[in-house]
Amino acid sequence: MDNKTRGYLLTEQINSNSKNLDILSTYEMVQLFVEEDLLPQLAVSNSLNDLVDAIDKIYIRLRKGGRLFYLGAGSSGRLGVLDASECPPTFCTPPELVQGIIAGGSPSLTKSSEGLEDRTDLSIIDLKNRGFDSNDCLVGITAGGTTPYVISGLEYAKTLNALTICISSVPKDQVNINTDIDIRLLTGPELLSGSTRLKAGTATKMALNIISTGVMVRLGKVYGNRMIDLSIANSKLLDRSIRILTDLTNLSREEANELLNLSEGSVKLALLIALSGLDLNSSKKLLKENHDNLRIALEKIKL
């Protein structure tokens, strides 16, 4: 797609509501942003079925040993890296399970390297360097749906029979994207024309939050609405872990802390011991037999 054609993309069009953005009062400007930022929620809501499909299919792949990759350039790449980087501290996942790849690598997180988004070979090199294969899942993030770096990566993943998902903010009749799941977050023209870090970026962040959290719930890393596989890396997370145990059991804070020490910092394992009455080794065995899913493990005891 040439530059002239790109001008017709929804993400590149002019927003009539902000044609006088530079002469609005600060109050009027913020009010306009607030009004426009209601659209990302609607866009995500309209993509509900595709998000459900993405979560279920990613879960199946990860359950069988696959990994989840986000691929993007510029702002889109940064959003993917951000979501991936939040998984280890929130869900205690190994860093290789969910990975964010941005065109240009780590330097692109803080320095502009948008020129690399036109490299169709670079994404394939980046994926090969991570050992990407047919068991894995690739979520390509491209607001305008045309970023060569992302599209070529998705095409490569397709040849491997990996799961391919694209998140964009343009209608299907403007850009055809050949992926297993095609998520279109239609947020309309940006207040600052073409700046897709705004509404398109907000909608993308919301979608990634839903996808990664939903997958982790399916993987058994949540009990009720508590994160039971969190990494106790600081005093705040230790306090949260103790509160989870005291809230869900009859343990005191002191007893909860002792049990956490016994279970080597595993909230999930500590909960199983407290709720089942089993010893440490029996609890470990039961969790392993039930794919580390606490609820299923507890149900097996009741049977």
C-alpha cells in the first residue's frame, strides 16, 4: 500500500471534532479527549467474540507447551512489550511464556525507530531468533493494518501453522489481513490526526489486558478473583499474598506467613494445604496431576 492509499485508512483520517484543537481552552480540550476516549471501550465491546476466540485458542496452545508472542513496531510494539513484561510479576510465568517483540529491540522502547517498521525481513529474523515454531501464538499489533514488519511476521507464522492473531483499528473493507483471528478495534480518527498512540492505543491496551489475563485465568493462575501465582518480589506483594491467604482461609497473618515459607512462597500451594489439610508433598502431587489448577484440585478431593 503506497502513502497516497494510506491516507484513506480510518486511522489516518481527519477528526472533525478536533479541527480547532490548537485554539481550544484547556478545559475544552480535556473535555473533548474524555468524550473521545469513550470510543475505545465501545470498540473492545464490539470485538467481544473475537477476544473470546483468541483467549480460548491461545490457552489451548499454551496448555500444550506453546508460547505467546506480541509483535509490533513503534507504539504498537511498546504496548505488546508492556503487556508481556507484566505477566511474570503478576502470574509468576517464566519470561519466555509471553514475549513482546518490537522492531529494533530494546532500544526502540525509549528511542524512535519507526523506520524499521518497513523492514519485512526483520520480523522473521526476530521470530527465528526466539525459536518461534508451530506450537506458538503470534499476536501482530498494527493500528493501521499495513505495517510491513508486522504483516510479514504474521505471514511467516502462518507458513508454520502457528496461531496467528492481528489487532488493528481499520475496517476489513480497507485492509485485508490473513490471520486465524482478526480483531478490529474501530475507534475512529484520532484527535491528533494519525497519532494512533491515542484511541487506537488505548483500545489495544484494553484488548491485551483482556487477552493475557483471560488466558492466565484459564491456565489456573487465578482463584475466584485472586492472583494466586503472583511473584512475591517485594513487601507489597508479600502483604498481598498474606491477605489472600487470610481472606480465603481461617489462618492468622502469622500462620499465613509460616505457610508461605513452607510452600516456598507459592500462594497456590499454601492455599491447597490450608483448604485441603494435605501435607506439602501430597499437595504438590495433587496440583501437578491437575495441571496446577487449584479449583480442580480441590474438587478432586471432594470427589
